Amino acid sequence: MNQKPRHTGGTLIRRVIKLLRENGENLPLNKLAIACSGGADSFALAHLISKYGKRVISKQNILIVHINHGWRDLESDGDQKFVENYCNSNEINFRNYRLTAPTKEELKNQSPELLARNERKKIFSDLEKEGYVVLTAHHADDVAETLIWRLCSGKMDGHEAGILFRTGNELRPFLTSRKDELKLFLSEEGLSWREDRTNHEGKLLRSKMRMKLMPVLSEIFPDFVEKISCEANSKRGLKEIVVSG
């Protein structure tokens, strides 16, 4: 963790440290779990903290957590192996949680997205009992997407911040960063990541929004993500400027 990051990595790690401190976190942390699916967002977070985050936590106190939902069979197993291999190669503690895919009966009452979210929350709660703070990689694009979803579904009341910085033991230090910036960081580091095809199939609600709605909004309002995210930041009391992707 003594390496010096390049431009994008340096910007990201300084921003992460600033947000953690502004939100009352005493650094360095004692026990930290980083949720990593293998996708660009969470992999960028895991790599950034484990390689350049010595002011956040000692590397030996990091646990990278992968949750295998089992939705995509061999592809899901490939995601798990990708994260595990990275941890083994870089001497980082790793833990995998393998879940059972939801049944048709379960899907009658809840969406697969909500079921997956509930399972993740249970795992984070168990990690809290072990003394872990959990980092997740929600970013500015997620904030804009969430606010638009809430506005269109009539669920905006009391949620003007979009996504909170902290929920229980879960912290979200990328809320003021763009997704393209996270991909640029990984490219600068010479790293690839895993792509979840369900994000591009247009079957799940979030996938439909990303494929059909968000590109149109970006075309009409090129800086709408920055504007929405900055407004959400103000609701959280954050002064950080969202960086354009």
C-alpha cells in the first residue's frame, strides 16, 4: 500500500478520505469489508482501498466480500473466481457468500432486485456483528438513477438525497464520483473487470432505465447527472463537486 496512484487514482482516494472524515469516520478504520461483485464500480473500490488506502485502513484488516447470487450459473461462478484470484494474488483476505437463486414462488411477491438487496443487507448485518464497517460502490450515476426512479414511481417523499452516505454499518464513499471515472481508474491501473449481462438485457427495471431512459436524458441534458447529484449532495450536507465522467 505504499505505491503512488496516477492522476485518477489520486483524485479518487483523496475524495474518499475527505468524505469519510466529513461524515465523522475516525481514520484509520479497524475492520473493513469491501463488497465486490467483480464489476467495474466495486472492483475499482476494492483495488483503490487495498492498494492506495493506507490512510483509510491497514491492508491486513481488509476483507473483500463477494456475494454469488447464482443468477447466471457459470458466469456467476466466473465472477466469484475473478474476485478470489485477485485477492489471492494481492494477499487480501477474501470471503464468498453463495446464495440460492430465488424460486418462482418468491418472485411472485418480490422483484429479484429487491430479494437480492435483502440478502445483501442480511450479510452486511452479520458483518457488523463481527465488527466490520462495509464499503459499497454506489456512485453519482446511481444517485441520479435512483432519484429519477423515485420521482417516476411516486416514492420521492423524504428521499431527496437519493442514496445516503451511511446506512447502518454500510458506507458509500463513491457517491460524488462518476462511473466513467471509476472505469478510467481501472484502465490506468491496467486492470479489466467483469460485465454482468443482466445489466444490458433490459429485463430488470434498473437495466431498462440504464439502456433506454438514461441515455436519452444524457442526450437532452448532457450534465443532468452532475446537477442531480450535486443537489442530492446538498441534501446530505456534502460540498464535494461531482466530477464529470
